[in-house]
Amino acid sequence: MHDFWSVDDDQREEELTQFLKNLVMAGGALALATAGTGVWTVGVTL
């Protein structure tokens, strides 16, 4: 497993940015899956 806290500050900031970007994309995919249209939706209307 990657040891996030032992890397230097520049690399830690870059990896945190990438992690948060991935988290936002996962949240967007979840929102689309619950409120979108089509076969894969859950059927919740917002």
C-alpha cells in the first residue's frame, strides 16, 4: 500500500489533488446513476 504521509510535500499535494479529482468523478457518476435516464438508473428523481 502507498505510504501517503512519508512522501515530500510537493508530491503529497499532487497526490491529494488527484485523489480529490477521482472522488469528484465518482460522486458525479453516482449522481448520474441515481438521477439519469436509461437502463442503469435507480429511478430517483431530484
